[in-house]
Amino acid sequence: MRRPLARALTRPLVLAAAASAIPLVSAAPAAADSIVVGGFPVDVSESPWTVALSSRDRFGGTRAGQFCGGVAVTRTTVLTAAHCMGDDVLGTPPNRAGDLKVLAGRTDLLSGSGQTIAVRDVWVNPDYDTVSNAGDFAVLTLAAPLPQSSVIGMAATGDTAYRPGTAATVYGWGDLSGGGDYAGSLHAARVHVLPDARCEEAYPGSTDGTYLPEAMLCAGEPQGGRDACQGDSGGPLVAQGRLVGLVSWGSGCGRAGSPGVYTRVSDVVRTLGRHRGAPGPHRGG
């Protein structure tokens, strides 16, 4: 997400770093969307591939250090948003963030259940464009494997899951209302994949970003009300049982006429294929 302070401005959905308490939103790209506006609580067993990114050193222990979301696409590979890995979010280059971890199999951030796994390596898409927000993804390599049941498949180019009108679900621990009401447990919101034309009209190009259909996916409800928000950045958008998007950016949370914009997963696969040596599922990582 981007530079706006809150998703209500422009959505780089990330939580701001704080010494002890969790700040509302960072001035950095929105990496952590609100927990999902217009959503409902779910158990992580319903979405075992959804993980939380954590750094207690940077974000404190109030929410177990959670600041963004992520999704497991192999047992040792997690996708998230590139803007979540920015120096302005982590306070240091990602591969120098010694306290960067993934919380998996955990519904309640403070429960201590599931796994806490260190991130061994971070690969940020070198094609990420902070002006348009295109290519907003990063690949995290875990120091220990997740169960195979915690992995979700990615929708390839041409998959029917990308068709406008398809029902989809977004997951996260972000802001529930757009007003700094962060969830302590996993939430989900049901949305629909929208026509690219709707997002091109909403985001024709400004300092906030530009909707580019080849790299982005538009989802929400025409009347608004359901959306990802601050703190959800990098989390999964799932349709027909496949991963189709990563929470990326937008204007506000759940506003009519301002749909959520997601990194298109088919573009993630294409991009990884172009970069020899990049980690990830395209190599069975």
C-alpha cells in the first residue's frame, strides 16, 4: 500500500510501529489493512494458509507484534505485500529485521497456539512500482516448514476464479471499522470480484496509485461495506478454493465507489518466473 496515513486516505494497509502500544496506521505504504470491514470472526482452521507477520521489537506485544498478513503457498514459502517489507515499516531492510516472524495456525493473536516461525529470507519484487502500486508482493522463506494442510494453491492466468461476479473471501487481523478498531482474532469478509473497468474508473491515476488490470485485481461490493483495511495488507483473497489476490491498496475501507485493490496472483507467478533465482512456488520452493 502506499504513503497515505490511513486506508481511509489511500490504502497502504500497514500498522504503524510503536515502542509499546500499537499505533493506528503507518505513514508508510499501507501494509496492514483493517481487519476486514463488514466481516465476521472465523477460526483459522477454515483458512489455515492465512498467517500473521510479526515483529515484537518493532510493533510491541499488544497484538503479538502483528503488522501485516500473509499466505502460505508452499510449506516454507509465504507471500505478502512488498510494502509490508519497506524500511519505513520495519525500520530496517527486511533481511536485517532479526525479529521478523510468521504466526501460523493461530486464530487469536495472543493465544500462543499454532506455530511461531522465524523468517529466514525475504525477497522483495524488484519490479514493485511504488507510484502505481503494481507488483506489490514479497516472498518470505521460512526457517521451518508448515503442515501441508496449511498450503493453498494459486490461481493461474485464465482461471475462472478471476471472472467478475465470482464470490471471494478476504482474511485478516486488521481494522474492523476503518477507525482503528483492530481485531485480536482472525476475521473474514465476503466480497465479489469486480470488473476491471470499475477499478479503472475509481483509480485512473493519482498520487495514490493507478489501477493496472494485468497486475491488479478489483474486489468488493458496489455499495461498499465489505473490504480489507489497515493491518490486512499482504493477506489472502480466495475464490473457488484458490488464491487470487493479496491485499494491497485502495481509498478508505468499505467505501462505495472505492473497491479494494489486490495484487493479482497470476502476475505474481509470471513475475517469479521471469526472475531466475527468485524463491517461490514456481520452483516448488
